[in-house]
Amino acid sequence: MRISDPQNLVGRNVVGSDGEKIGTVEEIYLDTDNQQPEWISVTTGWFGTHRSLVPLTEASEDGAEVRVPYAKQLVKDAPHYDPGRELSEEEEGDLFRHYGEADAGRGSVTAAPSLTAQPRVQGRDVSGPTTDEAMTRSEERLHVGTERVETGRARLRKYVVTENVQTTVPVSREEIRVEREPITDANRDVAMSGPGISEEEHEVTLTAERPVVGKETVPVERVRLGKETTTEERQVTDQVRKEEIELDDETGSERKQR
């Protein structure tokens, strides 16, 4: 469905060709040559602080949303101009080229030297058809909030390393020692129990200790990941607009009232 009443687009969500929400319609821009709606100003970014101009000619209404045939990133990367001021013909041409549209041969768009912003609500100055005896002065207020985003991930990983371990262990061994004892009355019978002269052999078995290494796996500690929240102050800087009212008296002098 094409746009039936452009002024009713203010405040609506804008959806791109990729199906993602781009932002919100802030203002309608008119061609000063023929006063026809030509662009919409869309606020983007976390807090709606970035503004991008999007051609209105290819926009359409889809329920409460405004759909444009451009991807979200293309709109965010569009040339940026301060709101509320006129665009030169060269600036307008840069915008058309960014969106892949020729700025030549577009009738009043090409002939128009600049674009000017259309007020959102009639009756806010003395030229409006529904004005009364007073003006309404408005100003922008900065609303700052926070959102939680993923900044990184941490994980625990264990791996096996091999190291040399050296220790000392005592070992013992048996050695041969020759013991001699004289013949006495106590051992004479044992000593004379065999032949007087003979050949004999006695064998002794020697033993020795040697190191034996064994290993076992034992748990030594538990390791886990924990998170803690720290709070720090961040300074946010942005520009806000406000309206001021000038009084022209009969003497021609001017003064500003806020």
C-alpha cells in the first residue's frame, strides 16, 4: 500500500528490505519547489540519536509500519546532515547516489535547489491554519539508558604436561663376610662330625633391594569459572535541539525570550 498521508508517518517504525527495523520516522521533508513530500528523516542507533534521510518515493505502508526497499545498513551509512536545515542540490545528489537512484530527470526534485523540513504539527506558529494567540515552545530532552551486550567468552580447558621428577630412596643389599671361630668344647662335636680330610662347598644366596616406581592418579584441586559485576561511570554526549521565540516590537528592535 502506497503512502496515503505522509504526515501520519511521524512516529512509525521503519522496516528495511531485509526485514529488520531501521528506526522511527522523525520528520517529513518537502521539496521547496513544489511542496511535495520527498524524504523522511529516520532516527536510528541505540538511543535514536543518529538520523538518516530516506527517499519517500519508494516507501509503502504495511499496517502500522513503513517499509522501504533499502537494507538497514545502507540507511545507517547514508550521508548525515544536521536536522532542520536546507540541503543543497549537491547534498541531495549525494543522497540519491547513495541509494542508487539518479538525481537527474526527476522533475521538481532536480530543479529544486534545496529541501526544507515540514513542521510536524500545524498551529505551532502564526502561519498555521489552526493557530491561536500563543506559541508552543518545545525542546528536546536527552534520555540515556543501558543495554546488555555480549563482550566476550571465557572457557576452562585442561591439558596434560609431562615433567621429570627426581627423588631418593634407600636400598639395601647383602654382601659376603668370612667369619672364623676357634674350636672349643662347645663346637668340637659339630666340627669333628665329618671326615677328617675332605673337599666341600658351601653356597650362600645374596639379596639386594632395588627401586620400584609406581604411579597413581589422585585429584588435587577443583577449578571453576566465576563472574562478577563491576560498575563504572560512562559519559554520554549528544546534541539536543530547543526552540526559542523572538519578539519583534514596533521599534524594530529584537529580543529573545525563552
